Amino acid sequence: MQLKTKLILLISLVICISYGITFYRTSSFQENLVVEQATQQAKMLFNQIRLTRQWVSDHNGLFFVKSTGVESNPFLEQGEIQDSQGNWLVKRNPAMVTRELSAYAAKEGMGQFNVTSLKPMNPDNAPDSFERRSLERFAAGAVEAIEIEQVDGNFRLRYMAPLTVDSNCLGCHDDQGYVLGDIRGGMNVTVPMNWAYAEINSNNWMLLGIALATIIIVSLSLYLLFNSLVAKRLTLLADAMDNYPEKPFVNNGSVIENSDEIGVLSQHFHDLCRRFETSQQELDATQEQVFQNEKQAALGRLVAGVSHEINNPLGGMQNCLQTMRRNMDQPELQNRYMTLLGQGIERIKGTVQQLLNIGRKEPLKTTLGDIDQVIRDCLELSCLGHKNIQQDLQLEIGQPVDSGIEALRQVVMNLAGNAVQAIGAEEGTIKVVSRLENGSIHIEISDTGSGIDPEYLDNIFEPFFTTKEVGEGTGLGLSVSDSLIKRLGGSLAVKNVPDSGACFTLTVPLHPSAAGEEVK
């Protein structure tokens, strides 16, 4: 599979996943929002009907002139009376008013409502399955019940809350054994939801269309751009490589620009060709030249190992940048990670400088600084991207101290990085303890890794000694750390912790000049 195909497929997959998550979250948010709005509408309607029922109850019912369609209620003991003019009036209690208002609302296509009870006087008020479940929950202490139902392809929201017995209710329900405060039943409000789900479906289709259009446009753009900016130029460079050395390579700036990565690659190939031609002329050189070539190869292996020491902070810096991109609206986090990035750069700079300064002794500078904060920063940078690693920080220095802050930063960063590597992908903990004791700084850094083989403990601080594979370590980290601590007048020791990993203990006096070496 070609690189451009892999790139397009990968980016398309990332876009699909991103849009899928966005689509799911948006759809869920829409549905939750609509349901919440419908629930609020149902609650408002419930309270309006409840107040209407209360008004009717407070006035001992409503009386209407008896006529066709306005019949007496057979479930009331005094369902009709005759006025002084001989007109028969029929009584409407709260339950009947509620039912008749619901019938009018149904004709208008609005929400419906009704009252029900587990012991209804009117069989028409018998509860359905939702109402029965709700009434049983009310008896157990619930204050409301909400469900979304789909009946014959139609969605509707059902809201129900209990109705309690007051003094006005006892006139009709006293013979049912109710007392004040009892839950005599509940009122159900039904709100149509077809319009809401139709709108949600419309929005979902629109989002899906946008997602598909974006994927197609981005994929096509990537294909065209990759062909013109990468594939075509790489083909030219590959042809030049195939024709070399029969046809000398000429870096034509009109074809391969020198301002981007491929241009730099072509320039490097051009330089490689020149070096190869030079080396070709030196094939018949003396054995001293062969020895120098072997020496260069050894140096190359050393540099391969040193690259790991540089990659360590680079990995933390990359995680810092990713975290900063995800939290652009948090200036405090941005400032904190900018500081960590600066520290990572200083560490890389320090590692390179250490290589240049191998065998040289220079005075260390001391400054007033917060050792506990240095430890926190180093642990945070080293553990970025390692969610499997927990930090147990018991930092008790609690005050600025005068010491070789930058040297201690380098040592703690190196020891923390080794601890992270020792734990690897397993679940583990890095524990750091700091304190002031007898005029010295004491720091213990331990991990729950596999520990150090006892036969290597005596050689662990020797220069270039390493148990790692070639390219994974130089053997300089612990040697340089030990050298820095000694130049501060302190000591660095290591031991294995029973049933755990390794523990490094460093002790540095607050006055490094006591070690007999000049400190500025």
C-alpha cells in the first residue's frame, strides 16, 4: 500500500472517529435538551391543572345547567340540584373537570392529562401500566415519574406526580378510608414528542451530510496535495538515486526546493553523494584510515545511545504540547507547561553540554530555590503520558534553600526518567521523599519496577556502564548524576527495596563549599 493511501486512510479514519464522537454527543445532547424542555412543559401543565383542580375543590365544585351533553355525575352523592327557578344544575368535581379539559386539549392536538388511582371511584379512571408503576413508586416515596413512550410509531412524554388528600377532598373520598396527607392517586400529563424527534432526525442527517462532505473534501485535497508536494518530488529523488553513480546527481532547485523537508532530504542526498565519492577515493588508504573509520562507527553507536537521553525530555515536551493544545482556554495550565517545556529544553542542552564536558571539572553555581517544586516539575515532566504510573510525593523541605538547584534538577530528572523506564507499561508508583536533616538536603527516589540486578549495583555509577540495549542508553546518566552530586559535596547511593524496585538516595549539604571544591 502506498504512503499516500495510508495517509489518506489514516486521516479519514481520524476524521470519522472525531465526527462519530461529535455526532453521538450532539445527538444525545439534542435529545436530552428536548426531553428536558418537554418535561418542563409537562410540569407547567401539571401545576396549571393542579391549581385548577384546587380552585374547583375550594369552591366545592362547579354547577352547570343540565342539558344534552351536560349530564350528572353518577359517582357523586349530590350530583345535581334544582335552583329557585326550577332549573336542574349538575355538579362537576375536580376529577370530572380534569377529564373534560383533557378532552378539549386532545381535540386541539395538545398535551393530554388525567387523574387516576389504585382505588378509583370511576372505572374510567383506572390506571394503565405506566400509571400503575408510577403510583406504586409514589407509595414507596417517589415524587414524580417520567417516561418516553412510543405508541403506534408516535413518541410521547409522560409525566406523573402524586395528588395528596386535603380537607376538601374528604367530602368525596372519606368513605374510601383516606386521611389528610394520604396519596389518593396521581395526575398524568402526556406531551406529544413527534415534532421533537423529527427535528432531531433532521439535524442528525444534516450533521451526517456535513461529515461525509468533509471527509470527501479533505481526502481529495490530501490526495492532490500529496501528489504535487510529496509523491512527485520523491519520485524524482528516487530516480536520481537509482541512476547514481552512473549519472551524477544534480540538486535542481527548480524541481526540488530547498526550503522544505524534501528539499533538505535532497540536499542531504547530494551531500551524501559527495561524501561517497570522497570515500571512494580513500578506499585504498592506509590501515590508520581504517582505524579512524572504526572509531567513527563507535562514535555513531555512542551517539545512538545518547539520543535516548535526549528523547526522554522530548517525549515529555511533546506530551506538554498535546495537553496545551487540548486546554487552550486554561492560561494557568499553559503557563505551567510552558515552564516545563523550558525545563525540558534546558535538560537537552545540559545533556549535550555534559557530553562536551566529560572529564572536565568546573565550579557549580548555587542559587536560592524551591527544591520541592523542582521535584514536582521533574516528576510531572517525566510522567507525562504514563497514566499507569502514580506519584507518591512526600516533600517536607517546605522552604527555599541555597544549593545547586540546576544540578539537582538534572539529577532528579535523570533518576525520575530511569524510574519511569523501570516501571514500563506495568502499573507502578514513583515515590519521592525530601527533607532537611542536619544541614543537608536528603532526597529519596524509589520505584516499583523490577529493581537492579545485585551484581550490577557496584558498577552502576561507572561511566558508560549500562544494562540497556544499544540505542536505549549511554551509561552516562547515573555517572554524570553521581559526579554532579559529588561536586556539590554530597553523595548518591542506590539499593534494592524488598518486594519492590530500586531506591536512590542523594544527600547534599546546604553549603557545597564544605566539599573542598570552589562553588560560585
